[in-house]
Amino acid sequence: MKSFLSLRFAARTVLAMALATALAACDNSASDSAGNAVSANATATAGSFNGTDITGTGFGKDIELVDQNGTAIELQKAYRGKVMVIFFGFTQCPDVCPTTMAELAQVREKLTPEQRDQVQIIMISVDPQRDTPTVMKQYVSAFDPSFVGLTGSDEQIAKVAASFKAYYKKVDSGQSYTMEHSSGLYVLDGKGESRLLIKPNTAPEAIAADIQKLL
């Protein structure tokens, strides 16, 4: 029995990592790469969730970042007691990020007022050089005043991305640069435990249903 549980845990972890490393395109060619990165044999979530069950992976532990007010926080402690929905992105992303944030605003609208108080939607920047706390605050609040934007040093962002097995990469673009990044949503329960990985383009209704099951 012990060996079976270990095998099941390993399978969950491999699947979660495969989905998390799918690139979030900020251009069409990167979108194609994201689709090809996920195995065609990847199965749907176990149990009754719409997202992939990643319980036991321990994502997001011992993470220190800077919130949109410039305050240093520890992720698990700052939002303990709330279901966290975490998205990695950057404010100058032309399509994937604003689309995802708008969809998350729709997700929040599908929750009751009491449920909204128990949920925190968080965007973590993969572009800390440009995404200062002030920039993050302006960006996320444009989608919903309750949303939180987190940033930090290059080292802090690298650590949090590694903790979630999230991919990001700086890519030169003319006189500037853009960012490739994972586009999945990570859902942590009220105890700060990683529970779900939700693939891009999941319907807001399905995401809201998963959140409600964790409340």
C-alpha cells in the first residue's frame, strides 16, 4: 500500500509539472509551443474537481515577496485562512495576462459575497524590473479592487517560480523585451496547501465551482 501511494503521488507531481511548464504565450507562436508542451496522454483531474489535483506537492512554501503596497510578506502567512488563486504574469503582457485577469474577475463574480471574503486572487510578476509595487497595484486593481499584485527581487521571483514549478524567461524584442511564462492557475486552500492546477482557458464557471469545493 505504501508503494502504491508513493507511485500515485509521483504521478500527480509529474502531471502537475508538465502542465505548469506549458508556456504562456504573449505571441501566437509561443501559444502553439504551449499546446505542444502538454502530453496528449495527460488525463483529466482526479475526483470531482475540474482542475488537476496537486494535493501533496507542497508548492509555495517559505516564499517571501513584496506586496502592492511595498510591504515585505510571507505568502503563506499573509493570506492564511483564504483560498488563494495564483497566476504568474507581467503588466506589459499584451494578451494572455489581461485575458486571464478579466476571467478571474468573472470567477469572483460567480461567488457569493461571503465566499469572496474567503478567496484571494493573486498575480505574481515575472518581470520585477518593470513591475514595481505601484505598477502592480494599478494593474491588478483595474480588473478588481480586491486583487493583489506581488513582486520582489530577481532572486525572490526565481525562488517562488521554482517553488511552483512555474516557467518564465526573458526574451529580447526589438529595443525592449517580453516575457514567456506559465499560464496555469495555482489554487491553495485555506491552510496554504497546494490543491489544484487549473489549465489555461478553463471556463470561469468551472474555476468558481472548484474554489467553492475548497471553502
